[in-house]
Amino acid sequence: MKKAKELDDNSQTKSDKKDALTIVRLVKDGRWKILRGAIAYIEKEGGGPENNHTHSDNHIFVVADGEVKIISGDQEIIAGKDQSMFVDGMIPHSIWNNGDKTAVVIKISTER
């Protein structure tokens, strides 16, 4: 896939795995605006929220360590260390530890 097409396919209205360099390009090019960030330490069998939720901003989850399951609508996506995932904030979603140790996730909130 050509780079321009790859960037154009990354609209903020779908949830899917993203290559970290693609995320950097989308922010650098001004297509996505970062609002805030946080680091989450998700204990074994932890996560949430218990009921999926929605809100006006989107998320980029970058797994720094461990493995997580991200629920977004009817999708369940497993992401491991050094993988990233984009989640549309208007699609009901949650994130859960999917491994045997504490998962470390960088959460970046972006403007819709």
C-alpha cells in the first residue's frame, strides 16, 4: 500500500490496529490533534470500565508491556507489547488485561 493511501485510510471513525510510525505521521501532519495522555497500569484480570463507554474524544492505546484485549463495538482486539490500537470514542469501548502480568498502556486522547 502506498504511504499516502495508508495515511488516508486512517480516519478517526474506525477502530483498528495502527503502526506506531503511522500514528506519528498522522499527528505530525495535523490530521490528529493530541488532547492529553496518561499511562495505565492494568493489573492481571483488571481493566474497564466494566460497562463499555463512549465519549467525544478518541484514543490511541500503545502497549508498552504485557497484553491487553480492547473491546470496541463488536470487535475484540488483542494487542501485545509494542503494538498500538486506535479507538473511536463514539463506539462503546473498554480495555482489559489479557495476560498473566500487569499490562502497561500509554493512552493518548485525540480530538475527533
